[in-house]
Amino acid sequence: MTGDSYGRGVLVVELAGIGEFEDVLRLFDGIWNPDPANPPVTVEMMRALSHAGNYVAGAYEDGRLVGASVGFLGAPAGQVLHSHVTGALAGRGIGFALKLHQRAWALERGLDRITWTYDPLVRRNAHFNLAKLGARPEEYLPSFYGAMSDAINAGDESDRVLAVWHLTEPHVLAAVRGEPHRTVIPADAAVWLDERDGGPVRGPAETAGAGGAGGAGGAGGASTVLVAVPRDVEALRRADPRAAGAWRVAVREVLGGLLEEGARVTGFDREAGYVVERRPRDGLHPAGEPDRHDTGTPHDDGARHESDTPRDSTRRDTEIMHNGETRHDGETPGAPENHGDRHDETQRARARRDGARHDTARHDRTRRDGISYDVGKRDA
């Protein structure tokens, strides 16, 4: 067996034989314990993808399969590899080794980015994807896979974010050298979603009342906002499904709302959560905050995200290790925003929003997804 070595004693190779694919299926069964009628990927599909020139690879320690990854070429053609599923035994750097191999494979074929989906509530996954790899969430995908029945995701909504790994950006080059991206949080960052007694608390208004970072007046206009996630959503799902469901709704509406409005996630902090850069005074509002220029009346949560945020009252949560899947609820902070000259600002805000929507529509072709897992959990 020949391949590329990554880390201590981990050999990653492309797979092509039926016996190898059967080993992958057994490995994935041990990680997810899925419904036998609905595995993350089948032997037949791996065979077809491999034969057609897509990405199917395995990681070995001492001749034993300990991780595997399956991906396919996406659109635009010649630019994107989509990582559908990655599973690995946790805690030994195997997921990172698979990602390094995946990146090298993509670069050899002239591709400039890799995409995958993961559950935004899973803290370990978010840290792995954003800090250790340098990927960035670019789209929130509510209930992306529909109902899932594996041991990790059953009973939860399958909300995901699309992570995009731009393979040659400076912070990614540093990450693959083993220098994780360290996010600097400005002193005036506003907390739009925080944790209190295990549950989500929305800000800045509520956070300010609790003495949080969003306490200063005008927090709604902050250029950097923080969106927390639960410490261990898998454990919370088992112990308190209602609290896990509240987190799903809150993250969906706060983080999802920010991404929908054109904000940019720049990093992830283990304590503070997602670090999001927004453009103050150009039409971005805290999720749930009325757009004074466009409507003059508040939007309720349902109206804001009616098209992409199912309002299911039975939401629960799950957690995965590095690129994973799960579902639940998020919420929307409601705090006033200072706008300055409203009439001139209205025109500029609308123009910018229209431009952002146009740009998003142009890139939607790259946003395909399946499932994915990484280091004991999923990429998707």
C-alpha cells in the first residue's frame, strides 16, 4: 500500500477496490450507527465515484483503516471539490490528516476550494473547521438533510452551514502548517447570542441587561458580533431536549440571519463562539430587529426567515466532532440600531443589499451538499 503520510504513523491513500469500500462502510457504521436502509454512503456509490475520478480515500494506522473520506467534484467545474462524508476515530489527528490529503488531491487537479457542511451547534466541529483548518461558513442551510435517523442526529433538525475552504489563502496556508487561526475579538464586540444556565440568551438587549459584552448603548450597530453555541449539544440533547431545541432555533435565527444579510464569519472562539463581522449602518440589523427604513414595523421571527427557517416547535440538537450534522433552533436578538441620516442611508442600504443578494445568487451553484463527517463525526 502506497500513499501519503500525515502526522504520526497515519498513511492516507486513495481507495479503488470493493473490499476497501466495504471496510469504509463498516468504519462508518461504527461511527454513526445509521439506519441500515440509509447509510451515509454505500459501497456501490463509492465504487462509482472512485471510478469516475472523484475523491475516495482511507487513512490507515499499522495497516488498519481508521478514517475515510468521500467527495465529488462540484460546480463551477474545475474549481470545487465537495467533501460529502469524512469519518475517523477521534483524538489522534486522523481527521486533520484526511483533510490535508484531500487538499493536496484538490490542488493537484487545479481546484481552488473544498466545501462541506457541518452542524453549527457542534462546538468541536466549528473549532476544527474554522480554527484548525481555516475554512469559513458562507451559507446557513436550515433542515438541509431533512429527518435523519442515525445515532448522532436522530430527533434533531438537520441544520447545517456550508463551510468553504479556500485552499491557498494565507491563513489557510498557516493552518495546514500547524498554526491554527487565532481570532482576535475587538473590545467593543457585541454579544448577540450568549449562554445562561445552559440555555441561549439573545442580545444585545438581553445581554446588556445581564451585564454582558453588549451592554453599551448602540450595541446593535457594532461591527463585530458574537454568537455562542452550547458547550456540548449532544449531552444537552440527551439531558434536556427542550434546551437543545432552543439552541437550534437561536443559532438558526441569529447566525443564519447574519449570513443571509451578508455578514461574514471571521473565526471561532472556544468561549465566545462565532465571531461575525457585519457592516454597521448599511442595512444589517440584529436578527429580529425591524428594518426601520423598509417597513417601519417589526418583523416577527417567522416573517424574517419564513423561506428558510422551518418553525418546528419540537427542535433538538446533536453534536459532532469536526465536520458534523445536527439540527435545532436559533433566535433573534432585538436591539435598536442607530442609522444616522435615514433617507440617504436607506438608498445606500438597499443598493448594498441588492448587490449582496446578486453576488450570493451567482455563487449558489457551488453550494451543493451531502453529508460529511470528520474525526469521529461529520464534514457535512
